[in-house]
Amino acid sequence: MDSVQYLGPMEWLAIEIVALIIVLTVLFWWSGVIRYIPNDRLGILEKLWSFRGSVNNGFIALNGEAGFQPDVVRGGLHFFMPFQYSMHRANLVTIPQGQIGYVFARDGKSLPPTKTLASNTEADDFQDVRAFLEKGGQKGPQRKILREGTYAINLAQFIVLTAQSNYAVNLNASEQKLFSEMSEMIAERDGFEPVVIRDADDMIGIVTIHDGSALPDGEIIAPTVANDPRDPNFHNNFQDPEKFLNGGGYRGRQLQVLADGSYFLNRIFATVELVEKTVISVGTVGVVVSYTGRRSADVSGQSYRHGELVEQGSRGVWSTPLLPGKYAFNTYAGNIVIVPTTNFVLKWTKEQFGEHRLDENLSEVSLITKDAFEPVLPLSVVVHIDYMKAPLVVQRFGDIKRLVEQTLDPMVSAYFKNIAQTKTLIELLQERSEIQRKSGDEMREKFASYSLELQEVLIGTPRAGNGQNSIEQILIQLRERQIAVEKVETYRLQEAAAIQERTLREKEALAEQQAKITTSALAIEISENEGKAQLARTRQQAETIQVTAKAEAEKVRLAGLGEADRIKAIALADAERIKATGFADAQTVRAVGLAEAEATEKKVAAFGGPDYQLNSQVLMRFAEAIENGRLPLVPQIQVGGAGGEKGSANGLVEMMLSMLVADRLGRQGSPAAIPAPVEQH
């Protein structure tokens, strides 16, 4: 059996002390005398009882009454009066980087009926509840927002809404539902994130303010206020609601827009709608029709009564257009009418229209010609608008498409209908160029009256309307007629080409024979020169022969006469001798001598006499000269001349024969028998 050990007095005393401490600690803890708060949390005190009684007005006990106390308890060990306080531990409010927190105050002054959010002009410190309430802080959603950071906020007074959670204590079911709906509304507006407008997106922000004074009657856009950084109420693009309202800002859609950048806006105070920037392309201008602004005088003049043309910034059509570029233009505050300033084509063709689509409702012009045909006429009109006159066009017609459909279409259609009634179908086809030129000249002035510049009128080919074929028959006849005309022209050209080809061939043949012709001409010239030289040599030789022949003939004649004289002398001598020897013999000798002399004389006469004998000798010498010189009897080249003239072309032989014949005939005494000289050509 184990022995029992008893505690001593001192041990019992120690146990009693520890037990007492535990009991007291539990008692103090339960009674609220001792409280420990971690450093990452805070404590919200709720006073259970007080000698000052309960709070008569409001939610927070500022004067020590029973209720939620304005001050919070931070991290550490804290001692309180037993059974007087209730500690509500809560997390510190943390706003992540780049996010926004919204504050709702449970206590404070009531909001005026015209206000949506509580003012934070004086009471703007949410971590000091006492100062907030003493400075006139208002209950309800606050205008001021919480940026990134950690805040020790009394969550009994303030409820903080963030993207991650809602910070609050002692929320009943109705409050939880209210703040959940508010949080969802803010999330739908992307209110927990700043407004980020990127330059690459080419967007702008249209701001609508939900707090402040209402717009005056007749206004639809709130004017820009306190946008100058030097202004004491500069609100920095609606990021400071108090300064915006102090500067005279109105609730409603604002004229001022948000450009590229990041903006921390209270989405309960202001919502933002992103719209595209207004881009005015090259070749166009933008005419601004402003719905807001100050009232100003009409600058279009007394003679132009088609609406008000006002200065920039005023209400109406701005007299100065916007040039090509990008503009952060509030499309709720006005409208920009894009006006092309380059030449644009309006096509009266149902199947075709330009990229600008100003002519998408135009179709071919229906005509009735003089000869009762009903063709349709496609047209194209080239128009230009001076960029400085663009506001006048918009002021008068509203927009360019309305101008085209309500003014230009009926005007152009009526003009060509009138033209068609004065022309037959064939004339309309054949005189298209002239009609086109004339229409351009006549309609240019009409277009100018509408501040438009007509550049060109282009007329297409009239064609038959739906269900008609008579026009096609006319066109077939015209085509056949034209084909016939073209055939005639083709044949004429072919004939001219054949003649030209023949001429070309002749010239080519002539060119080919030109060398031969040149050679022949040169040969002829050379032969002619050689003939002239040969003729000169022949004449010289003939003259030499003639002189020689004459000398020889004279010699022969003289010799003949000498021989005759000698014979005669001999005969006389013999006669004298015979006479001397004897008379008879003399008579005989005389008779013989006389007979021989007579015979000799007869012989000479028989040969033509002394001249003939001379000529015979000359001819004999001439024949020998020809034989020895190997000269041609007839010259190769003869030069014609008149017969009988000195220096004529009669041959030397002919001349000599003529002399002989003439001499012979002269001796016979029959000049009539002398033949006429033969003329040679």
C-alpha cells in the first residue's frame, strides 16, 4: 500500500496564489478589465454603461456616454474598468496599389436634399472620428475617396468599401444588403480602379457628375469650370470634388473631357464614358455644330440668311472649321460634320457609289427624248468644296448628303431632262461631248450659288430602261452604219497604201539602179569627151591630109603640065628636026607627034583632066594614110549639123567624092545633075 504524501503549508500557499491569479485573470478578462490587441488589428470600444447616460443624438458617443466611442484602440495590452467596455476587434483597412476605397459615415450631420454625397471640405480625416464629427462631418457616402495604403479607421463610424471586401462592424442584415448593393454598383462602374485612358486607344472620357447644383434651364452640358491650375479651385480633372463644386461646377454631363492619362475618380460622384476621339482625315475638314456655349452674333452677314454662323466656342455653326487631325471633342456637346475638301465624284448610277457614300441613293436620270425614246442616262459629277466655305454649306444644308439628295439630285436631273427633250436619241448619242461641255459651263454657276465648285460633268452612254429594246435596235443600226463607214475608210486607206507602196517600190528600184545610172552617165560623159578628142584629132589629121593632098595634087598637076609641055616640046623638037631633015619626014613626024599629043591629051581628058588626076592622086594618098594609120573610115561619134555649112559633120571621104563628082559634072556642063549633099543626123 502506497504511502500518501501531504503538501506542506508553503506549497499550499503557492497553489492558492496561482489559483487566485488565474481566477482574477479570468475575472478581469471576462469583465473587460484587460484587453490585448495585435499590431495588425485595432479595437473598437463600445461603452456598456456610463454615469453620463446614453447617446441622445447620433451614433457615436463623443462625451463619454454609453455607446460606440470615437477613439480606437491600437495594438498592445490595455486595461479598462471592469464590466464597462466591450471590445470589437477589426482589421486595419488596406487599399491595394492602384485601387480606390469608398467611405460611408454612419454618424454626422444629415445631407441636404440637393446633395448626393457628404461634403469633406472641413471634415476630411476618416481616422479621427471625433474631429470629423466636431467639424461638421456629414453622414452617408463621402465625396473623398481612399487611395492605396493602410488606415486605422473606426469601423463603427465608417464603413469602407473596397474591391476585396467591405470593412465594418456590427452590420445587421439590412445594412449588409445595402452596402453589398452599393459595392456592386461601384464595381459595375469599375469604380475600384482608376480611369485609365491610353493614347494608343484614341479614346476620351466623357464625365457625368452626379452631385452639385442642377444645370440652368435650357442647358444640356455643364460648362467647364476651374480648369486652370492657377485657379484656387482647380479640381484637377474632377479628382477633387470639393474644389469642383466650390468652383461653380454643375451636375450632369460635362463639357470638359478626360484625355490620355490615369484619373482617380469617385465613381459615385462622377462616372466616365469612353468614346473615340474625333479624327478628321486628310482631305476633309470638320464643321462644328455646337449645342452649348455663349450666345454670339451671326457673322455670316445680312445677305446670307440660312442660319447662324458664330465664332468658335459659341452656340451654333462655327465659322472656322477643324483642320485634319485628332480632337478630344465632346460629341454630346456638339456635332462635327465631315466635309470633303478634295474633289469627290457623285455618281448617278444605282449600282455604284463612292467611298464617301454621299451618292448611295442616286440612280440614273430617266429621260424622254424628242423622238419619244425613254433612255436612262448615267452621270458622274466632280465637285469640290472650299474648306473655308464648308461652314456655309453645313449652315445651309445641315450635311453634305442632304445637300446631294435634296438639292443637287433634283437640279441635275431636271437639267438633263430638259436637254433630252430637245434632242433625238441619235443626237443624244452623237452630241454627247458637246452636251457634256455645255452642261458643265451652264451648271457651274448654279453650283457656285450653293458655295460649291463644279469641276467636271461626265456623261455616260444612254441605255434602255428595264423592259425596253427599241433603243438597242437603234444602236445596232448605228453600229452597222458606222461599220460601213469604217469599211469605206479602210478601203480608201488600203488604196492609198497600195499607191504609196508602188511609189516606194519604184523609188527602191530607182535607188537600186542609181549606181548603174550614175556609172552610165559617167561612161557617156567620158565617151563624149573621148569622141570630142578623137574628133579633134581626126579633124587635125584630115586637115593635114587635105593640105598634103592639095600639095600632092598641085605637084601632080604641075608634073602633068610639065610632062605635057615636055612631050609637046619634044614633039615640036622632033618636028623641027624632021622638018630640018626633010619636009616629008617633018610632015610625018609632025603628024605622029600631033597624034601622040592628041592621044595624050585625050588620055588625060579621059581620066578627068588634070584636076581629076590630082584628085585621084589625093585619094590614093588618103587611102594609103588610112591604111597605114588604121583609122576608122567612119568616126565612132558623129556630131550632127546642117548640111552644106562649113565645119559640118560630112565625112572627109564624102567631101572628096563630092569634089570629084562636082568637078566631073562641071566638066560635062550639067550642073542640074549635081546631087544635094546628104544631111546626116
